[in-house]
Amino acid sequence: MGQNSVRREGTQPSVPHARERGWDDELHGAGEATGAGGESATSVPAQAGRAARRRGAAGSGDGDGTGAATAASGAGGRAAGRAAARKQAKKAGKRKVLRWSAIAVSVVILGTAGAGYAYYQHLNNNIQSGGRAGGDSGVKKAAPNALGDTPLNILLIGSDSRASAANIALGGGKDLKDDKPRADVQMLLHVSADRQNASLISIPRDTVVPIPECRSEDGKETFPATTNQPINTTLSRGGPGCTLTTWETLTGAYIDHWLMVDFAGVVAMADEVGGVPVCVKTGVWDKSNAVVKGGSGLKLPEGTHEVQGEQALQWLRTRHAFGSDQNRAKAQHMYLNGMLKKLQSQNAWTDTGRLMGLAETATDVIKVSDEISTVAKLFDLGMQLKNVKVDRLSTITIPTKEYPQRPKEWLEPLASSEKIWSMIRDDVAMDKNGDKAPAKGKPASAKPKKTAAAPASLAVTVVNGTDGNGEPAVEGRAKKIAAALQEQGFTQADSAKEGKPAKGTVVAYPKAAGDQGRADAESVATALGLPLSTVRADASAEGIVLTVGADWREGTTYEKSQDKAGDLPEGASDKAECMDVYSVYKWDGKS
């Protein structure tokens, strides 16, 4: 896993539209229209054919030939409908092949619609879920690219819960049974809008970051915002939704979903896959010693091994033997990279037998956010990862330093980590292969663009959000930008009395204003040199609202430095062939 510095020669083939690959449009993009019952809306030609058949059937043969004629019309409609349907099906191609419905799943799995549907429901009933967010980060989903696709961000959480006997047996700590769990592992999986590359970004569990106000999962308790607690406490403050909201606040990037697994779940998944390949440069034994108590118990000889069961959990929890939290994240990345390779080698996305086993185990041990809490949605989500090549999957751990108040226990992010968050927000590839020319395509919408209203007729509220990166807000920033807009003819531009921290600058307009609202907002962005990607529809916006973010702290014309593919902060990329072992924990493979 990690970056591949070898670039392919020759020209880059055009990148297919994401929806042409068979991924679920309705889950992550503008798919087909759906009816009240959730079924895909029928194509117009097919509807016409069925309408014609209804007319034919309705012909009553009243003696004047009308019934026969209508029946004939109906027959013609049936033929036309079938021909149109065949044409439509052929055109849909790959997109239709992988779209799941309950009946389709049942046929694939068991071959009988009745028993298959029952099994499908069984899998659905296995799934535990919770709310997507635990608070309000104020972060909005990224605007679609030229092809209408958006990046996909998934937060992966490893819980240290001891709520079950199995988790106590694996993780110890019988006295922790009633404690709220913490987020022992946290990784953000970012998949590019074109689904050509992906990045896995970790934050060490003891990293202190700003944690926003969060609600408990049952909505009965509210936890105040804090700036002096490590990020792993977010799970106990409001469940996985709070962890997601914290990541959104930290990164400024919208996170679509979360998935969470506990100790027992890790073991079950490793066993289902049949072992995950990992590697150490020397033998390792992570055990207690005179200086450091505890340890994961991991014991492996030098070389590559396939870990499963409890040994897989030990690998993921090992910190002391690998030297630091940063290196523990590296080892976790190696594990996930190995699992992805193993699944690809097993044809896990197409082999029915493997799919059944994985579905049974995964739905039983993984908890997910509500909007992906069905087998169909999880399958569609998995299909979005199917074609990302391992050499385009980058593994990143954010750079950190000792937290001054508790230097031997906690960490804090270096300022350079903001570059990583910026690349996620702007969907810039974190591997060097991403510097090739992007795919060309027609805009997502063929509708004629609206003409913006006269600048003097547009009311624009400017909000100071320059403190969005932990630095103090630039005093008077909103007034200065409002004045610059007034000079450009937006005479109704005014500054808001209250600020609102924001990582990136955004021009929001009311969602209900539609194309006209977007055109008006784009005219504001253009006047200040802002890229059109900063323009967002917002259901809560009242008029045009320009929030000046932490990325624009000076000047009246926006001049953002462009992030380049693979241009990461020093020490962030953590690709490793084999893990180094800290001297105290080296094992000769004999004793």
C-alpha cells in the first residue's frame, strides 16, 4: 500500500464516468428517479409500451372497429416498448449489472426467490447502525466535478469496547465492562470522485484536537466542545457520529459514512478472509518489560506471515514494539492493504460463495451509519472500492508532535497536517500518479446556464471564518471583503456581526433558488477570483452568504496555492515493506 513512484508511459486513457461502472447512483450521485416505494422510475419508452398495452386491453369491440384498432395499437405499443426496453438495457450496460435489489440478491445467493429473500432479510437484521453525525460541523458536501461525481469519504473506527465477554477475553480489562468505549483506531478512507485513486489517512488515537459539541446516541445528553482532550474520547462523548463530526470539523471535508468494528469483529473478519499478510524485519514479541508494562502479546518470527484470529488483533494493537503511535498506524495500514489484496485475489466481489461468507460475517460484526444500513447499500459501497488499484492507494499518518501539557502521553498535529486536509477537500491525489491530466467530459447538466442578476440587486452577507484553523480570526476581515465587493458593484454586500470558523472559503446560496441562485453566487465568486468549486447550495442559507475561511486570511483577490498530486508533508507517507521492531522487543524466534 502507498505511493508508486513509477509512472506509466504513454497516454492516459480517458477515465470513465463513475456511474458507468455499475456503482449505485442513488447512494452517491444523481441516479435514476425513484418512486414513492423506492423502485427505480421506469424509462419513458417502457412506460409508453405499457400504456399502449393498457389502451389495447381497454378496447371493448363496440362494433365500429375501435376496439380492434386500439388492440392493434396496443400490440404495436408492446413491440415498441420491448424494442425500446432492449435498447435501454443495452445502453445501461455495466451500470445495471451490479445494481442490487432484494430479489436479485436472493437469486444470486440461494437460487430461489422465497428463500433468498428470507436470507437477505436475515442479513439486514444482522446490521447495527446509528446516526451519521453526532453534532453540526457546518461542513457541506463537495460540489460535483464536470461529470457530476463527488469524492467519497468513509470514516473507519476501531472500538475498544469491553461490553461483551468476547471483547474482554481479547482485550482484557474486566473492570472496563461498563465503561463507554473509545475510538482506538481512526482512519479516513478518501476515494476520488473519478474512483481512480484512494487515500487512507490515520490520526493516532492520543492526538489532541478540537472536539465540537456532540449529542449522545440516544439524544438525551449533550457534551460541550473541548480543545484539550484526545480524539479517541469522541466515541464516549457521542458515539461514532461524534467521531465523524470531529473529523469534519478538523478537516473541513464532508464525510459520507462511518463503519465501526470492535475487538471480536476484527478477529472474525480476519478469520473469514483466511488470514492477512503482514511483515516484520526481525522477530517481534510485544510483551511487558521492566520499563513498560502491558503489550499486545504479538509474537512473530522475521518475515511475512498471514495473521488471523487473535494474532490479527494483536498486530493492530501493537504500539510499543513498533516504537510509536505513528508506526502503529503504519502497521495498521499494512494490514488493511494486505486485506484488500487478499480480497481481490479471492474475487470477493464476484464470487458468490466468498460473497456469502463475507456478507454473513461482516453484517454480524460491523456497525454502520444509518444511510448504509442495508446489505444492498453496503454492497454498492464495496463496489466503489473494487477498481481502485493497490498502487493508487496511498497510506498517510498525519504529522504530530508531543502535546505540551502531557508530552509523554498525548500528541498534537503539526501545522503541516493542514496540507493533507486541503488535498482531501480539493480531491487532489496523494500519489504521484495523480498528476496526469484529468479526464475530459461534458458538464453534468445540459441545462442552459442562467444569467446572473445585476450585482447591485444581490444582497451578500460576508462572514469572518478566518479562525477555522485554530489561529485567531483576522480582525475586520469580513468588512474588508464586503467593501471589496461593493467596489465591484455589489452595493448591498455587508459584513455579519458574528463570525463562524471555516477551513475553506465558501459562497453559499439557498438550495431552493436553483440554477438562478447558483448563477448569482458564481458571479460573487468570480468578482473576487474565487474558484467556482467554492460555490455551494445550502438549504439553510438565507440569500448569498460568503464565508471567508482560514485559507484566505489576507488580500481582496483570492490567490490559493494549488496542491500538487503526491506533494505531501514530510513524514506523512508511511508505506513500508516490513515493519521495523524497537530493539527491546526484538525476538530471536527461539526463546
